[in-house]
Amino acid sequence: MGQFLKVDLWDTDLGEQMAVCTSWPTQEFVVWEWGAGNIVISHFIDKLGEVTP
């Protein structure tokens, strides 16, 4: 099983950058994903912080 990850990035009017992350299971009919989406998003945000100032 896996997770899809959608990331929307844009600049705000204040010159800041904003990211909105959404994650959902790759398999249909998943009743409970046991926090896998949160893990994927947290890992992505950690890696993003490593490559951006």
C-alpha cells in the first residue's frame, strides 16, 4: 500500500511562501490509514526544509 501526495506551493502577498499538502491512500476502499498520510506529509516538510532557506 502507498500514499499519494499533492503539494500546492505559492507566494503570498507578503512575500512569504506557502505550502498546502494533501495525502490519500493509493488503494480504494481504505477505511483506516493509521496515520500514513501524516507521516508522508511530515517527511516531505522535513525534506523541503533541508533544501529551502
